[in-house]
Amino acid sequence: MEIGEKELELSNKFYQITEQVPVKVYDEGDYLYFLVEDKDKALSRLKLLETAFKKRIIIYQDSDDLEQFLKNFFNNVKIHHYEVEQIGKEKHLLLFVDGKDAKKLYGKGKSRFNVAKKILKEKFNMDLHVRKVPSLG
């Protein structure tokens, strides 16, 4: 993964506050998303981070395991199941989510969804697609 100048600056500032180098940082307008090795350590400094960056800070635990990554990233979304499909040379992740949770999955201005798409492409080389499943209760 390439690191740009802006990302390096954000990572350095994050490190100064948390003493932890983020795996990756994504700037999505009003939100900064950090992928980290130790989520609890970073969360303990959340207020300081939001004050320093003057943005909402979202922190996710990193994982190289796809299933664990999805659980970490979409921790407040009911995922019924997921499928990985190979179409030609491209892999596609179909995420089947509870219809009432779709708003949470996308996030404000689709920022959470956009970050998820970027991470899944970079880490797992797959495109993300969401299918809503009717709520059962």
C-alpha cells in the first residue's frame, strides 16, 4: 500500500497522541478512519484525537482474516452472511445485511461504505457489494 504525504502527516499526528502507528488512515471529509493493531489503546485517546484533528474519528481493529475483518468493521450491522464470487480475474464480496441496518453500514454520506470498499480492495483484492435482506423481527 502506498502512503501519500497527507496520509503520512495524519499517521504521524495519530502516533504522537496514541503512541501507535495506524495500519492505514482514510480521510472522508468530516471523518477520519484509522485502521489499527490495538483498537482499545487508540480508543482511550479518542477525545484527544478528535480535538487535535477537529474531525470525527472512527477507529477499527485490523485483521488479515476476512471474516474477522468484517466483524470488526461492521460491528453494529447484522450481517446475515457473505459470499465471495470470482468473476473472471476479479473477486467480489457480496454482503447480505439486515435491511434496517443498511443506513449504519453506509454511514453518513456513504463514508463508511467508501472506506470499506477501499480497504477490501487494498487488503483482500475484492470489490464490495451489499444486498439488503428483509428484517425478521
